[in-house]
Amino acid sequence: MTDPHVTFLLLSYRRPANMQRQLDDIAAAPIQNKSVILSNNNPAINIFDYVVADAPSVTILQQPRRRISAQRYELAKEASSQYFVALDDDLFLSPDQIAALAKKLIEAPAMPHGIWGQNLVAEADGRPGLSWDVVRRADRQVDVLNRAYAFTKQHVTRFFELLGVLGLANVDELGPADDILISVSGAGRPWCHDLGTIENCPTSNTPGIAFWKDDAFYPWRVDILSRLCAIGTLPWQQS
């Protein structure tokens, strides 16, 4: 029996120099049946100045306009694979960690999986607040996954259903909240896994490079969460 096909999704925007290493680590991961889609979402640069990828399993796309991270789910929607792993450009998983994350998804596909997450600290009235507890190096369910995401085609379908429930016409209108939407697209809360020490890019906390440092990042996410809570679509509301 052939192993399930896993499609890896990489996005380049502010850290194009990290892309080649991520491609190399995925290529070295012990996964028999895999492919990669790398999308350059910053048309101000030529991604081919930074990567050399001539393998037939690697597709590189140069976007004609700036795109946000939620665009990765458009790519997943159009791909034929049933299993996906998306990696943010500010961390480096080893080949064994990459394979382990994909295996977690294949073994338990009902919920998305990752290696880093957050648990919501609600306000006194139960509404989402600005406070979060970070979860890493732990095997437990979380409210929202960050940085690495393993998900199925069914989760992608639910992602776009929720986009419509929010009244958003496309992923561009979602803003920096795609990790929230994919995290609540499963049958329950997503899983965070301890796969060992995680290597971060030195710029992962650098203002002007790290999107989560932008002033509008958290208020926008709280708004999206509040709207999802009001609709009653969050997994922890069903438990």
C-alpha cells in the first residue's frame, strides 16, 4: 500500500532566505509520498534569487500581488492531496520532526495538529480577551495552533465554510487570523505535540519582520474570535 500523499505549503514574504532550508528539510524528511508548494507572496522580490528547487515534486509560485498567510488555504483547496502540513517561515523543524507531525495527522485526522499553541484566557464575562497562555513542548489539546499546521482536506472545506459564516468574501478579508480558523475547523480542539526542541529563526520576534508584532495583530484576532463565539462555532463551546 502506498503511503498517503502529504502536501507541504510554504509561504515566503519577509524571510525569503529561510526558504531553501525549509525545502531541504522537507526533502530529507522520511516521508515516501510528498510534494511541496512554495508561494512567494512578496512580488517585490524574486524568490528564485533565494532557492534552487528543480525537483518535480516542488512547485514554486510567484504571486503577482502581495498575499497574506491565509492564502495557503486557497492553495490547499486547489490541491488534490488529502493531507497538508503548512510551516510558517520563522521556524525550522528537523526532517524527523516534519515526518512526526505528518504522522500525527494521518493517525488522528479528525482534528488539526501542530507543535505550538495558545489557550484563550477569557474575560470575566466569557468573551475572548487579549491574554493567551502559550503552549509548547507539550502533548495536549489547545484552543489555537500557531506556526505549524497539519490538517486535512476536510478541515480546508470547513475553513471556507466558516469564512462564509463570518460574512467574509475571501481569505484576504480574514487578515491575520487564519490560524484561528483552521484551528476550529476540526471535530474538536486541535492537538499540540512535543516533538523535541524547536529551532526558531532569529527574526521570529523582530518588529517590522514578525507579523505578530504589528499593532493591529491582536485586536483584529480578538474581533474574529468574538464573532466566532457569538455564532457558537468554537470547539470548546461544544464540550
